[in-house]
Amino acid sequence: MNFFDWLKPGIKIKRWIMMGMLGLSVLILGMSKLLYRAIPDRYSLLYAYLGILGLIMIYSSLRLFMKSILGLIAGTNMTGQINRQRIGNLLYEQRLLVRGPRIVAIGGGTGLSTMLRGLKEYTTNITAIVTVADDGGGSGVLRKNLGMLPPGDIRNCLVAMAHTEPLMEELMQYRFKSDGDLSGQSFGNLFIAAMTGISSNFEEAIKKMSDVLAVKGRVYPVTLDDVKLYAKLSDGSVVKGESFIPEEAIKRGAKIEKVYLEPLNPKPLEDALFEIDNADCIIMGPGSLYTSVLPNLVIKEVAERVKKSKAPKVYVSNIMTQPGETDGYKLSDHIKALEKHCGELIDYVIANNGTIPEPYFEKYRADGQNMVEIDKENVRGGISIIEEDLVYINDKGLLRHNTQKLANTIMKLILKKVFPTNRRRILDYYYLSERVKDKQREVK
């Protein structure tokens, strides 16, 4: 980062330098005039005042300058070799992220946390609104034994949005492998459980956890109520419990017709509603349609706030169908299921048009999964479909969304549909545009 980079708009450093220089000029003017007059006269008090004013301006500029520097450094991951060039680049990048778009991501599961990893490269103004209907695995055990809300999906989102050491991330995701009571339980879940024990409520515990992990953004449970997810199947049966729904649907050979929460009208978190109201873009998914995305949106007030928002509403479609949930579903079926529960609330759909390497595809097909077909002809008018090759195979051979391409696609949509409508955000547009170009070159 050279000298001229510090002069770019938005860094919030130039103003304090200019203020300090002005204060120095005022101090010199006042003191020189005061010293020039051997005999005090009626102007001496004025020049003394100018000298004092200059000192105050210099002190204030130094204090505010350091506050800006420390505020920027606090949002960076200052590891490895530190030099002037690297510090300058980190400070500039942090200022860019602070001016990024306000994004609300609604969902749960692996899909949501995967997307968040990409979005945090463009903005720190991210809010993840996460389902708390999970009742399986380690989260289910803690929920049953401690009476707390399930921490699993929230833990994944916190780790995905953290700006911290890789060792800390590895620690949060570590699962105990012993044969004892902790077998299969993640350290991160236990950490949240302990934090809940020393906090007034689950929300406060998450905020404290965010501070520990240096999370740049916010993670909110959609509600603090102890909710249970129910599903009505096509054979008329009702299944209780998020973890049992797909299993029971497969066992009965039935499809899911409707999901709902008990109690029927849980109170959504006010902070979550506030973020929806002030979002630049609202994203639903990716994730399990009936057990990750819809458990948030079947809360009436959440769906109503999403529909009322003027921000673009984006649904990120899954790449594959899921056994027991979306068997045989095409893209239009996913959209219809969402809107059957919540009404028309989607403006854009981001869907995968890439192909999966045959050895991996065969493995998923053996499990009863198929790629979600993009059937544009069956999608209602008013919804724009954005197609992109989003296929990514991780080091464990698992299919995931390509987080970089997905985030880049979302940001290009925001550049096109959000910032041009607000002239006061021309600097935000400039920063995001430059960021998108840089990241797009990295993706390629």
C-alpha cells in the first residue's frame, strides 16, 4: 500500500491528518502573534485562545487518528509477518469490508455456513438468521440434557464468519472420539453450552462467543422459544422432530406436504427482524428445504418482514435433491414449496448449471440423490433465474457450493440492483465493484 492508497476515500484517516495540520497551523499562528507582541494588548487574549484551540485540535486529531487505526486493526487477522505494506493493505481492506452491503442470510445446516465463508470476503455487514429446530446429533443431546437451544448450526455459522486463527476454527469444530458420554460431541457446542451457563440468555451467549471468535457480522437464532418442527406427510401422518422427518418420509414412502412449528406462533428475535428491515439483500438457503430454510420462514412475522422488504429476495437452490425431503424435486418444486408455506417472496433464484464429475455423482445417485433440474418453463413469472456453475468437491470428496463463485454472483446482483438506486452510496458501489473484479480474477 503506497502513500496515495491512504488518500483513497473511506479510510477515515485523511480527515484526522488534515485536522491535525489545521490545528498545528492555528497553534503556530496564535503563538507567533502572541510572542511578537512584547506588550499585551486587546488582541493578546484572542491569540492565546487560538493557541489553545490549536492544541485542542492537535490532541483531538491524534486521538481520533489512533481510534480509526485501532478500529481497523481490530477487524483484521494480524498473523504472520507484519510490515508497513501488509498493515496498510489490511487497514484498507477492513475499511472496504465495513462499507460493504447489508446482507441477511436465512437458513441453517452446512449450506448456510458454506455461503457465509464467501460473503465475508466482501462485507462484514452480514446477519445470519439460523433455525433452532434441530433435535439430532450433539445439539439434540445438549438440548435434551441442558434445556438449551440447539447450538450446532449457530456454531457452524460463527466459525464460518470468524476472523481468527485456523487453530481456533479447528478447535471449535473438533469432535470427541472417545467411547464416553462426549463421543461425537463437538467442542464448539460445549463452548456455547458453557457460555450460555454464564450468560443471561442464549442470545447473549452467542454475542459473547462472537467476541471470542472475532466474528465480523451477526449470528441470531430466529427465536429464543423452545420450538419443535412437525411435518405433515402425503399419507396423512404427522412426524415430530426435525431429525426424524426425512427418515420417516422414506420409511413410509410419502412426501412432505407441510412443515410447521410448535408452539405455532413463536416470537421471533427483534434484532433479527430489525436486520431484515434494513437489509440490502435477503438470501434464503442454500440448505435443506424443509428442515433448514422453512423452519425460519414458517414463523409468520419473519415471512411478512421478508415480503415487505424492498431488498432483493434471493433463493439459492440446492445442487442435489435430498432423500426424504425433496426426492424428484425440480427447481420449480422448491420454489412452489417455499411459496406454499409463505406466499410469493422470491425475486431471484441462483441455481447450479454445472456438472458433477461422474465418480462423485455416482456416489450420490446410489444414495437416491439427483441434480436439481432447472425447469424455467414451470417457474412463475416475476422470478429471475441466475445460472452459474457452482459445483465444488471438497477434500473429503463431498459436494458443496463453490463459495467463491456463489458469493461473487450475489455481489454482482447487488451491484446491479441495489447500489445504483441510492446515489448516496456511490463510494460503497465503487468499493464493492473493485472487490468483485479482484475476486473474480481469483476465481478464474
